[in-house]
Amino acid sequence: MINLLPSLLVIGLCIGILLIVRRGVIAQRREDLAIAAHRGNAADVVVAGKLMRVMRARHLLAIGVALLGAFGMFMLQGFFPKSFGIFLLGSPLVAATLAMGIYAFWKLPTNLKADARSADKRISAGLIPRSTGMFGPAWGILVPGLFAGSLLLGLLIAGFFSGPDERGLFRNLPLTSFSGATLDENMVVTEISATTGSTGPFPGWYYGVPIMGLLVIVGILTLWALHTNTRRPSLHSAGLQEFDTAARNHEGYVISTGVSMLLCFQSVLLLFMAAMSLYSGAVSAAYEIGMTVEPGIPVPSAVDTGLAALSATLGIIALLLIFTGVALLVKLFGWVGSTFGSLEQKSNESASA
């Protein structure tokens, strides 16, 4: 029954991940910002175009600093080769920290005007209370929160079971197995004994503590970015209220989709590291009393089915998260790409159609 627990766990997590991908990611429907902008007059279209240019610049800057952050971590790994891959392992969360910092602190302008003569003099004020998760996907806070919570819980569990390596860094997994043997003068096994060893690299405290710190920072910045998107003042013109709502939804989708994608890839790196460590620890020498050990001939090996099943479980979850992360990345590019192009050109295309 114990060996069935990893299988039951992977089945449940697979179903959950597939539901998230089907209902949350693939079912995303992008609002056409151009159509919403043309609900107003000509001056409103000009204002909407200015806001879309700011949105586009913000997206490009967030993507740029995220890529630079990941590249910087790769360079740091080259400068500090004895860091045991900690810079590479944390690169997705570093990219997420930089990108969410852009969205949190670069606020969209709300006082844009076309010109003094054609601008709509009416000012609209919404009376509906706003919450942080009001704009964007319905899962905009739940799914990143689940990813972050699962990652945090996994790191705490891994840290609890981790042990020190030869340098005292908690990046190994201590294991006990019956792979020791006592031989007589004829190289015959007379006794099998338990041995204590370790396997690694394993996501223990050495990797877990800095990643958990980055995880907290990413969570705070993401919530602040969603909060500022919700709480910013509405555009002044009454004809731009539909466009204003569409722009808020757009930003909410970009923020939630982007951070969920990076959390997926961060989880993949840690899961593969843990899976390889567990599989390495599952294989040990299989001595039998009475067998003769001959020099130069390898001893048969045995596989701990529990550790092997757990390793396979983590590997399958990592593969599913890769699929989820790629799907989120494709959707993210779609949302960012929707801010490119001029509203005037789209208006002419719609009129000719």
C-alpha cells in the first residue's frame, strides 16, 4: 500500500494540472483592445493608442529585464563554479522578481489627453468596489498561489530530510540501505549489514532557503502589481470606460500568466533535481549470504521500489509542468502581442472588412 501512495499522488496531481491547463489556460479569450477603444470618439481612440504604447513598452521592458536576469545568473554560475548550481537553479525566480518589479512600480498613466479641443469633457467615476483579483483571469491569484504554496511546502519537506555534504552544505539526501557485506578469506559473503550514505545534489536547505526568500519577494511584488492595476484611477473619458476595463483585464492576464509560467519552470528544475537524487539513492548493491565476490566483476544491484516510484512520480509531475509552462508561455506571447499595431490601422481594416 505504501508503494501505491506515490502513484495515487501523481494521478491526483496530473488531474489537477490538466484541469488547470484545460479550464484556465487553453480557455483564455483575449479581449480586443482596438474594438473597445473604438467605442468612444476620435479623441478617445488617440488616448487609447497612447495607453497601449505605454503598455507595450512596459511588457517589453519586463521581458527584457527577465531575460537579462536569467542571463546574469548564468554568468554568475560561471564566475562561481563551486556554488553547485545555485545560481542556475534560482534563475526563474530571479526573472520573475525583476519582471514583477516592473509591473509593480511602473504604473500606467491615467491623465492622458488627445488635445484640448477634441477631448471629451465628461469625467466618469466607477462606484463598484474593486478587489485585487477583480481583473484578469478568475484563477489569477489562486493558481500562482497554489504553485507558490506547493513549491514552498516541497522545499520545507526537502530541507527537513536533507543532510550535509563534505563541506557541511545541506544539499544531500541521507539514506540507509542494506548494501554492506562482510567477506571471509575466500571472498564469500558471510553477513549483510546496513550502511549509511547520501545522494545528491538534493534541494535541501542550501538551495531551499534562498529560493524561499525569492518566492516571498515574488509573491509580494505580484500581489502589489495586481493591486496597483486594480486601484489605479480610471481613464477620464466616459467613452473609454470599456477600454479601461479591457486594459485592466489585459494587464491582469499578463501578470498572472507570466508569474505562473515562471513558477512552473522553477518547480520543474527542483523536481528533476529531487527525482534524480532519489533514483540514484534507490539503486544499491544486492549482496546475498553465500555468494562469492569476484574482483573485477560488478555486484548485482537492487532497486528500492519505494524510492524509485517516488522518483518517477516527481519526474512525471515535472513533465506535466513543462507542458503547462509552455502553454502559459504561448498565451503570454499572445497577450503581449495584442498590444502591437496601431489603432488607426485596425480601424481601417475593420471598416474595409
